[in-house]
Amino acid sequence: MQKRGKQVSNQPFKKHVIYKKDKWNMLNVEVQGSKIVLTEITDQWGEECHTFIGRPAMLHWASERFAKDKFQGTDEEWQAIMDAFKEV
């Protein structure tokens, strides 16, 4: 399909699961071109959505949200989350 001289792709956005503990505690990332939409669902706070323009902004948010000194989990869990962000 073409629109105003540009090729429009029918492919869906690329989705990444950063973590998923159950249906109430998960974090998903969807890449929409240069825009990255992050959706965090928790049983405490409900659904929270963040939009980033580019990977560096998302990685900065992740390093603050999952600060190693405040993370309530094992080092292996923290490393798995950070590695998943880096793969986006």
C-alpha cells in the first residue's frame, strides 16, 4: 500500500516481553518505528504507559526504574531485566 509517495508496511509493531510474572505483573515494550511504547502492569498500580523517542531514553528510564541498589530481587533477576531492555 502506498500513501503520499511512501511505502506503508502492513507488518505489526515489534513486541518485547521484559518480564512476565503473571497476568497482573508484567512489562512489555513495543517498538513503533523510532517510537518505543513501554507498558508496565502491576497488581499495585494498575497499568502505566511510557513513550520514548529512541532507545537511549528508554535505557535511561530503565536504569532509574530498576536501580540495582533498590531492586528487590536477585542479581540474576536484575541482570535478566537489564539484558532484555538492551535487546530492544
